Amino acid sequence: MNNGPDTDTVGRPPSERRPTDWKAAAVQRRTRRRYAAERRFRLIGLAAVWLSAGFLALLLASMLTQGIGGFRQTRIALPIDLAREHLPVTGDQVRGRGADLALAGAGLENAVDHAATAAYGAEAPDWLSDGAWLVVRDAVKRDPSLLRRPATIDVPVTSAIDIAARRDGPAAAEAVVARLQARGVLSVGWNLGFLTSSDSTDPTRVGIWGALKGSLLTMMVTLLLAFPVGVFAALYLEEYAPRNRWTDIIEVSINNLAAVPSIIFGLLGLAVFLNTMHLPRSAPIVGGLTLALMTMPVIVIAGRNAIKAVPPSIRDAALAVGASPVQVVFDHVLPLALPGILTGTIIGMARALGETAPLLMIGMRAFIAAPPSRLADPATVLPVQIFLWSDQVDRGFVEKTSAAIIVLLVFLLAMNGLAIYLRNRFETRW
Amino acid sequence: MVDHTVKAFDADIGQLRGLISQMGGLAEDAIAQAILALQRPDPVLARKVDADDKAIDAIEREVERLAVRIIALRAPMAVDLREVVAAMKIASVVERIGDYAKNIARRVPMIEGAEGGGHRIEPISILPSMAAMASGMVRQALDAFAARDPDAAVRVVESDKALDDFYDSIFRTLVTYMVENPRTISQVAHLLFVAKNLERIGDHATNVAEMVYFAASGSQMADHHRGGTLSQSAEEQR
Amino acid sequence: MTFPPKIQARDVSVFYGDTRAIDHVSIDVAQDNVVAFIGPSGCGKSTFLRTLNRMNDTVASARVDGQILLDGEDIYAPDMDVVQLRARVGMVFQKPNPFPKSIYENVAYGPRIHGLAAARADLDEMVERSLRRAGLWDEVKDRLDDSGTALSGGQQQRLCIARAIAVDPEVILMDEPCSALDPIATAKIEELIHELKGRYAIVIVTHNMQQAARVSQQTAFFHLGQLVEFAPTSDIFTNPREERTRDYITGRYG
């Protein structure tokens, strides 16, 4: 018992506890230091978040500002009177199938060149893009009356003039542009052809559709292969496999497989699918197989974690009412683990989508001017296309490269959006 | 026996036992002093015994309160439960014993103050040894409770037979005395009641012993031990 | 006892690897009784409970010696179908574990996987009957499509009991069913156990001795994997024969 607050501390036995003085200077100092540490930590964390957000914003901004130009195109107003050219086609021939062939055979390309010469002088045909006459062709197909009356059609200019018109190009081109601008015949419009056409040697005519379709086909093969195999492997390893040395080895191998550099998978694909199995080169099926090899361990690991996260009590509950192990897995464990598995799958797929190296190894770097229509058709994929374009000398490809990157990023964002949607859709709380 | 994990439980049980033994001590004193008051005779001492009985009643209420609290707060089980229940019942029995002592004390003025007062009734001299025997049984029963000793409890029950025999002989002596000294009938009748009270105290000590036996062993005492009490109650009914 | 016991355990030992968790336990569970298993943590009472419907099979290293007979049939015989056994011997767990599905689906799951209901109407009736028996019907009849996990803890546990009795088991094992519940919910479960008694043989593991005293007719005290004492509940709690039992139930367990 204390006699009062003022008892002497000298005679106090050592075991007796002195009440802590929470107002003492040392304690206060410690408190202040603690608060300072808290504040410091918050600031550092915040700075890290802002830094990464800043880098992301910088990346997006630079891609957008550069890439947006890839979707724009300078056009020149071309007065053309096809009636004067006496093209040997009838209005009926330009309707329906065979119109392209009929118009090409009738010398429409020459007619366009004539029109350009007539309008802007002898050099003018060189200013037009190689694809200019195709624009005229499509216009004729839309409106066959153009065959009989004069009209003015906006046609794309060459890459050099395009660059000169929108930024700064070679001096000669700049001069042409200045002249044309003085006449007020240049205009800038959206280049929707970029999304619908395939690779080309002319930057004004290139499109991303071939690579996009190649990517879609490749991803389809990868998903169809890697998802079921990965999920079943994960389910078996988590739910059925006995815990012993062999499963340990398998687990370690899978973890290592997920860390193997992707180029190794490319070499593997080259050796197995092309050289041994003699599958077609550059085909989405081979690309898909190779990327599936790479994606599967990621799905297995994500799947195992998701399955592990399903509370054991749910398994017990199902077993206790007499569910067989398969019923436990498919009625309870899999539905509960699915959001996690899907998230892991999408992450793996996103990685596969952005992969270049292994696809280069299996020959998906060829110049492919037509979009693939079957899995065995030669194709390329978005990142490879970007890689190829970034290598081109023609300055017109610079913008196209950035535009392709935008397409790739949009594709990735769409996949991630799908992942978030699926997760929310299937997520069950317990 | 090992201590409870919850130390306060042991403290509660200890307090309960303390109260019971305190009560037992008071009851023994009351018997002894009542008999002393009778023997001397000493009406002042008799009144004091009468007044002191309130203390025993107070402890009984205290035991009851504590027992209820232990049951509510500690949820005693098995031996603890039996002990708490036994303590509660023992307290009320000891309170009855105190009442008998008080009853004896209250008869002192009637025996002393009646006609022919001062005249010694000889048989009064054997009552103290009967009282000593009865209070000895009470003490032994309570000691058995303190020691959780069922064997000691059995011995208490067995000694009740001797007390009953004692009572029988006093009964005969007093009846003979009444026949021989008709003038003292009212005093001797009171003495008869005193003897009967002492005999009842022995019966109650036996009840306590049976409770102690149950508390300590968990089973009821076998009938053959209680032979004495049974024959006694048969005689009572006669 | 006129009928042979529902469950007869004979000389049962359970090993986890080399560790003996249950040491030669023999016990009979009567058809119309509630039997409580009590004992300190790690005494093996839950392990023993889980051997009664072979839930220990999920633990790879577990091994069971001895015999456990359900209606005279050895449940560890090679030809015993575990799935059917667990339908006959239902189980309720410590933590309420309803499936993250609707209340209706929770109860209907068992009958559905065992093909007990021929038509939707049968299933509806089974669900209602089970929920009524579990004393939950009036509380949930208007929201059978709500998630089972949205119920309160006590309701969840009664839902789990309804789920267990939906497959019409013969025995219900309960592993500390009230340890996660408040006293009112606990009382409701205890009342429910009282009502289920007679229809099912019930074995309940509990840490709460008062609960064992309240709900059971017979109590088994386990200590260090051994069955120390198995006796009528009133005897165990007023006059245990074994010193270890006495020390445990009076709170002297060291």
C-alpha cells in the first residue's frame, strides 16, 4: 500500500512497481519521435505512389500524343471525272462481287494518276499515296454514278507529304505542302484503314488488323490449352495429390517453370513444334502452343493459391453431408476459387499477349500482308508487329508504331477489365 | 487435494469451511454453557446463551449467501458441488443444534425458579456428561467435514447409538425420580425435555455426518451404519 | 438397454504418423441418447469424434486401429462406402460453415447429391421439414433465396444442423457446435439438441462442462487420448469415479 503520492522512493523495495509517468519529458520525446516516424512513413509511401502514377501518366501521355497521329492522315482533294477516262466498266460491274477486279482491270489507277496530273501538274501522281486509287475505287463502289460525272474525292498523300503537312518533313515536301495549302486542298482526317488493314511496305497503307487478329487467334489457342490444363493441374495438386517428395519436386519445378525466361520457351517451341512435329511456321497455332507452355505454370500457381484460399471448413461441410471428393471440388472448391483462378489466368494471358521473344523464335516475324483466317495461316502478333515497325527506316512508321502500341494497350486494358468484371461476377463472400 | 486453477475458488471454499467450523464452535459453546447454566444454576449465563444464538443464525445466513454465490459464480462440480450443498445443509442443521441449546438455556429459570427451587434434583448431575457426548459428536462431525473424512463421519453415526442408550437410561432414571418425588414433576419434566434436546442434538450431528459422508465420498452412507438412528426414530414414533 | 447400441467402438486407437492420438478407446453410443465428450484441449475427443464418420480420412497420415461398428457394421471395412457413411453419420462443426449459397441450396445440397428427392416438390418439402426440425423455418421462410452466410452465427449453426438432418442421418456428430455462439444462440442449439434427441443418436464434443451437463445423458471424459471415464452425466458431474475426471471437472486440472 502506498502512503501517498509523496512517499520517498529510496526505501521502496525494488519489486514494487513505480507508476509510469506518462507526462515525463523522455516519454513525450518518444511520443513525438513516434509521430514523426508515422508521418515520415506516410510521406514516403505517398511519394512512391505518386512517382509510379507519374511514370504511368508519362508513358500514356507520350504514347497518346505520338500514337494518335498514327490514326490521322493528310488528304488531298482530287477533282476527278471518270467519264472522261472512258473506263471499260459498267455500273452493274461495280456492284457486287468482282467489282475490285473489274475496276483494277479497267485501269482505275492510271485514271487517278491522270486526274492528279490534270489537277496539280506532272509531279502530282507522286504526291499521292499508293493507296490513293483504292480510296477512289471504294468511293466508286459506294456510288457508281461517279463513273459518269465529275467529282472531288479526298485521297491520302504519301508518307513524306503527310509528315510535312502535319509536322516538318523534307524541304521538297514542305514546299509542295506549302503550295497545296495555299490552294486549300489539303485536309486531315481519321485513318480508319489503320484498324482494318494489314501490314504493308507503305506506311500510309499499313493497318493493325492482321496483327490484332493474329494475336486474338494465338491468345485463343493459349487460353483453350493453358486454362483447362492449368486449372486441372492445380486442382489435382491441391485436392488429390498426396504430400510427398514427388509432389514437392513437381511444385518446385512448376514454380521454376514460371520463372524461366520466355526466349527459352521459344527455343522449345522451335525444337518441338516446328522441327519435330513439323507444324507450319509463323502460325497462330504454334505461337499459341508456345505461349500456353509459358502461361500454364502461372495459371497453376495462381490456381493453387486460389484453391488454398478456399476455407477448409467448406470442404468439411461438403464432405460431412456425404459429398464425394469430385463433388466437393466441382460444387464448392472450384466455384469459390474461380475468381482467383481467373485473375491469375488473365495476368498470365496479359503477359503472353505482350510476349515477343518466343514468337520471334518460331518465325512469327514475317511480313504478313493478309490477316490470318485459320490457325495454320502465317500470322504475326501485335508486339512483334510493333517491334517490326519500330525497325523500319521510313519515318511514317514512327507514328504507326505508337498507334500500334495504343492498340496493344487498349487490348490489355480490355483484358484486365474483363478480369475485374469476371471476378466481381463470380465472387462470393463467406 | 490439488488446488483449483482459479485461486479465488479455493478462497471461497476456504471461507465457507471457516464459517461452518466457526458456527460449530459457537454451537458447542452454546451446549456447554446451557448445561453449565442448568447445573449451577445460573440464569444470567442462560440468558447469555439465549442471546448468543443470534450469532449462529447470522452465520447460517452468511453461509447460505456464500454458498449461493459460489454456485452462481464458480459453477462447482462433483466434490466441490457436494461440499457446497453439504455446507448449506450443515449450516441449517447446526443452526437447529444452536436452537436446542437455546431451548435448554430457556428451561433453566423454570427448573430453578419453580416451587422447591434450590432443592437439588440429583439426576441433573448426569446431564453434563450426556451434553459432553452430544457436543463431542457435533465437533467430530464438523471435524470430519473439515477433513473430508468419510470414515470419521461413519464413526460419528455409530456413536449415536451410545447417546441414544444414554438417553434411555436418563429417561428411566428421571421417570423413577418423578415417581419418587412427585413435587418435582414439573422441573423433572423440563429436565426430560433437556435430555430429549441433547438426544436430538446427537441425531442432528448424525445428519451432519451423513452429509459429510456424501460430500466426501459421493455416495449415501450405507444403512447398517445408520441402524441406531433408524431404531431411534422408530422409538420416537411409538 | 434393450436395443444394441447404435455405435460400438472397440479398442480404437488413432495414430497421426507415429503419434498415438487415441489410445484403445471402447465406447457405446445408444440410439436414443445424447453422449457428450469432454476433456482438455488435445485430449483426442475431437479426433475420436471424427473417426466416427471417417472425417479423419482426409488427413493423410491418420491411421485407425480397432473396430467401430455402426449398427453392427464395421465402418472401416474395405467395402464400406465413405460417402454413404457420412450421409448416415452427419456432422456439425465448431465454426458455423454454411456454403456461400442460398439458404435453400444449403439444405437441398445433401438430398440432391444423394438423389433423395425425385421432384422439385419433394425437395421443397425436405428443405422445409429440415428447417422446421432445426427450428429455423419461421425465421427464414420468407428469404430462402438469401445467402446462408448472411444469417447470424446462431442461425448459421442451425442452418448447418438443418443441412445435416436433411439427408436423414442416423447419428449426428457435433464438434463444439456452440463455441462460436453467444449464450442465447447456445441455448437455442441446446434446446434443439434436446428436441432432436431420440430421433437421432447425438454425440457432442464440448469444452463447456455445463453444456455437457445440460444436454447429455452420458458423458465421456477423455484425457491424453484415453477414455478415462464414461458414465451417466449426472454421475460424472456429482460423483466421478476417477481422480482425473474429478480434478478436471472441478477445475483442478493442472
